[in-house]
Amino acid sequence: MAKRDYYETLGVTRDADAAELKKSYRKLAMKYHPDRNPDDDEAEAMFKELSEAYGVLSDEQKRSAYNQYGHAAFEGGGGGAGPGDFDFRSSFADVFDDLFGDFMGGQRRGGRRGPARGADLRYNMEVNLEDAFAGKQTKIQAATSVSCDDCSGSGAKEGTKPTICSACGGVGKVRAQQGFFTIERTCPTCQGSGTVIADPCKSCRGAGRVQKEKTLSVNIPAGVEDGTRIRLAGEGEAGARGAPAGDLYIFISIKPHPLFQRDAMNLYCQVPIPMFSATLGGSIDVPTLGGGRARVTIPHGTQSGHQFRLRGKGMPALRGGSKGDMYIEVSVETPVNLNKKQKELLKQFDSLGTKSTSPQSDGFFSKVKDIWEDLKD
């Protein structure tokens, strides 16, 4: 039975570029992969056919030979490459690397992995609202691993150096053929680093890094919010045997404040005022988060819950340029611990009151009275 044309197998035209070939093969290979079609001989055959087609057309020299001689280029006829020139298993392994290597977290065939980058670290920092308002430069102590000074991070004893792993040839991974598939795994000899140390450094025992507490300077910008993350590049865990260090991430949390509540860029403060100030009017001085004061005028007849807005007295924007507002909510305080004379004066005041003196309470009880009258009827 004659083989199908490779371009027809992949569903592309003869002038398709490398990107089109890869896209088409990826889609079809996923569809007919044996793992997705267990015990399906037709799917397995199609998968092999697709891989063979892509293995030829993705290689410029093989594609040129195929375009000139067709399948005969790989069957020893027509002036082609000669019998056995196309090694399906080897080619498929390369194809698999090309398409899926990045998804598997590995490197392409022939590339050395090298030691792994150091891990990222997290540091939780709690700051008060004043520091979040004004910003702050502070220092922290972070326990982490750093590059070993005695071996300069190589892991090898002074005067020596790591050698290329003979088991994997410095690639950091080894392959084994199991039937149709090529299985790849981390090299057990070098643990994926690609090198081995015959005489390890005594200080770090070959790791290339040691545990140490570092003092770091941290800039807390004005306007930080709860959950803000600050990144210190390269201040995380040192990489193994000279590999790059990870990053340190500082997560900010804001302490509760005794006077102010924050909502994004706005601040809220509840201020109690005497009944007489609310009744007759007046002014009060309220604190601001920056350490100053602001004067608020209280009009006569002010009720509890009324809010006064102080523009630009709130939190600054994280990246500067604007500020939120501060809202003062007044709470009218009822007098307590009155002496006899004060009580008599209040009773006299109450006796002189009219409906217009306390319109809200008079209106409420008038409605209640109407409801009771309706119930009697």
C-alpha cells in the first residue's frame, strides 16, 4: 500500500512554513496520541504516520529531498538519501522535544540544564497607618541561603571545580527507549545539574550555598494598602552551585488604627460632640493622619451620623499624584451625670419645647399614634 503524501497527512500545503507545520502537527498529534486513544490501533498508526511526516518536513534537508524525490528519498531510490537515512524513533524524540519540551519544564535535546535557580521567599511585614500614609525606609532581618564565600558558590573545594557528569554528558537528564516511546528523566548521578563534584567544599558540603540571616533595606512607599507586595530582586534563596538567586517578596499588612478607618484612599473618623454644640452650632478641631489639625464648623441643629468632608486629607495614591478625602462623622453625645440644677434647667427647657424643636421624634410618635388609633377602630 502506497504511503500518503506527507503534506496531505499533516493537512498543509506544500508551501507551508515551519510555524504552520508545527501548529498542524501539534493539533493532530494531540488528537491521535495513544494515551488519548488506548487500544485503538488505527489511532496509533495515524500518530506514527503524523510523526514520521513531521519529522521529515520539519527538517530543511529532509524536506528538500522529499520535495525532489518523494518517499523514494528515504527508501534508497531515486538518488535520495539512501536506505535507513530516516530513523523514525530518533526523529520522533527530537520532534517531541521540539513541540512539548517547554510544557514538560525541560530543555531541548543537547542543551544543558545546569543548577536550578534559587527559590523565591516571602516576608510578612506589618506597618501602622501613619507609615502607610507618609512612607518609610526600614530594615528587616531575613533568614535565607546565600552563596558560599569559600567556594564562590561552585560547591567544589578551593583549587578544584565541578566536572561534567559522565552519565548524562552534562545534559542533566537521561533517556531510555521503551518500545515506541523515548522516556526521559532527571539524571540520578548529578540530580539534573549536569555536573558532579569529586571534592566538595567543606563549608557548604557541595551545595554552593549556606544558611545566613541578611539585613535588607526596604522602602515602604506612601499609599501602600493591605496586601501590597514589594519585590526585592535577587534577595531570595541563592541558587545551587552558582545559579541565579530567587526573589524576596514582602507582603504588607496594615495595623488597625485607634481613630481612623481606611477605605481605599479615603479615611473615616467618628467624632463625639456635646449636645449643646450640636444644638447651638460651633466648631471643633479634629486630628489628621499627617499629624496636624483641621477645623470643622458645626452648624446648629446637627444630628448624629452627619458627615463632614475634608478634601485632600485622606491617603495618598500609591504612585503619587492625588490624595483621598477624610470624612468626619459626628456622634451627638447625650449629657450624663447631671446635677440637680442641670436637670431642672433641662426640664424647664423641655416644657418650653414645640413640635418644631424636635421634628423627627414628634413626627415618629405622631405616626405611631395614628397606627394605634387605626387598630382600635
